[in-house]
Amino acid sequence: MFVSRRGARLCVASSEQLAAMVRLGRLRLHREEDAFYSAMQSVVDLLDRPSTAA
């Protein structure tokens, strides 16, 4: 599943469908290691924020 930065669902596909999208040039692989780390760090930062609800 791929979602936008706001969490809206953009695409749900099986591994076979993703492979077909790559073959058709509709999807490109992002191999930079920093992307996963950056996403996980954003989640950790969000969870570490103090809650504003009391």
C-alpha cells in the first residue's frame, strides 16, 4: 500500500502487480537507504511529541 504524506491511500497492489508496473515504466524503484530511515524517524518523532490533549 502506498499513501500520501497525509495518509490518503494512493495504491494497493500485490507484488506481481508492482512488478508489472515496473516493467511498464509506471513505477520506479527507490533504492536510496535514507528514505526508510527518514520515514521511521518521522514516526518516532511524532510519537515522542508531548500530547496536547489533557
